[in-house]
Amino acid sequence: MYIFRLSGTTDKGIVEVTNCFCVPHKEHDDQVEAELGYAHEVYDLNRRVNASELIVGWWATGNEVTNHSSVIHEYYSRECNNPVHVTVDTSLHGLRMSLKAFVCVTLGVPGGKTGNMFTPINIEITSYAPETVGLQLCQKTIALPTSSQTHAVQPMVDLAQVAEAASKLLSLLDQVLVYVEDVLSGKQQPDNSVGRALLDLIHSVPNMSSDQFAQMFNSNVKDLLMVVTLSQLIKTQLQLNEKLPFLCSN
């Protein structure tokens, strides 16, 4: 099992994890030895870059809570208020890397023996658009043959990415149409949450004519071409700056 310290922010009962780092440790039958000095040094270095990030909990590899979890969680309870424990199933049990989140709840009677219980809480994974593109590119290495030595995948050109996105969009629209037709014909029970999501999707589409859409599209394309042209000019200027000193020295 690997232990990682979680850092992020807490607001109105919602914990947002934005960073983590590994904590070297050794596990024994009845105790856990961790290099706390290393953990504090890395945390202090991280605070210099991300001053708003605080310790919010810890996560470990595995698909369940172990006997050592209570010992580790007790330490993080002194580092922050009500720490969160996250487990990441790296064994791919069920053919997916599942994540589970827990908080520790104290059980017992006042003045008597007390114990702790890890209670599951909801967890949601969010990402920025560039991170999603990078992960999708990494997933394409799975389709490569095992005999390949490089396992390298080159990024697609812009037009190929647009074509792939349009193909995925058409596939999703086909699934939505099949669901709507099955509900109208009585083959499937309607889901209120799906209906509200479809209604919000329809309302989010701007009401404009074909001429207005063409004008907006052409304007965005011009802006994109301008950005590409400027980036190429900057790249050329940097290359010239690298080669001019070498030519002048000769």
C-alpha cells in the first residue's frame, strides 16, 4: 500500500483536492513508520507555490480500508479537522480504477470505550479541458500492440480532432434519440433526471438563424487564425534569436 498526503481547500462542507504527494513509510503488524520530516519539508515547499492549499486528508492504494487505516487517520486528525480518506483501486478490480472516499466517525458512549468507523461519502472527479484531452490521448496507447517498444502516440491535427469530436457527438445524439423513442413508445420507463437534463440542454442551444450562426462561426475562425499566425511569428522570432548569436560568433 502506498500513502499519499492530500492538499486542497475546504468550503461549506465540500473538500476540493487539488494536489498530493507520496509519504515514504513502512508497515508492520501493529504500527506504521512514516518519514514525517520528509512529508513536512515537501508540504512547506508546496505552500511556497500554492499558499492557499492546506492538508485535507490522505489517500492510499487499495480497494478497501485496512487495519493500518485507523492509525494513519489518527495522525492526520491532528494535522487537519475531519480529514478525508480516499482509496484508489490500482488493482483494477472490476476492470476500472475505482475511487472511494471516507470520513472517520467516533462511536461509543460518554465515559466508556470508544471506537472509530469509516463512513463512505460521495466523491466526484472533475478536470479541466486540457487535462481531458491529455488523458484521452494517453488512453489510445492501450490499443497499441504489446510488441511495440515505443508505445508512442502522436497528437492529432486540429481537423482530425474536430472530425473525431463530431463523430462522438453524432453517436451520443443517436443514443439520446433511441432513448426518447423508447420512452414515447412505452418500451422504457421515463427518468425525470434525464428529462430535466435534456430540457436544460435544449435551452442552452442559442436561438439564431443560419446566417447569424455562419457569421459567428466565421468570426471565431478569424480569431483562431490570428492566434495561429501570431504563435508562428513568435516561434520564428525565437528560432532567429537562437541562431543569430551563433552566426555572429563565427
